[in-house]
Amino acid sequence: MAILNRFMKLLEWLETTRDFFYFLGQPIGISATTALFLYFSIQLWGCDSLLAVTLSCVGALK
């Protein structure tokens, strides 16, 4: 019974992961992912966090 319970949890996790990757494939998910990557990249260049957020959001929405 414990093995069946773990298998069911694995299937639930796979379904949640599938839904998450489906979201990332939608336009809003692509914009959010782009904004996150741009934010961390801009912060590595030495900008403060407020400027990095502003620039990454503008870049993701263009």
C-alpha cells in the first residue's frame, strides 16, 4: 500500500509539473521568464534592484 501511495504522489507531481511547463509556454509565462532572466542579468551588471526591475519589465514587455 505504501508503494501505491508513493506512486500516486509521483503522478500528482508529474501532473503539476506538466501544468507549470504549459504555463511557461503561454505568452504570459514567456514574458515572466524573460523578465526574470533579464532581472538577474541586469543585477550582475551592477545596477540597483529598482532599476533592474524596471528595465527587465520593459524589456520583457517589448
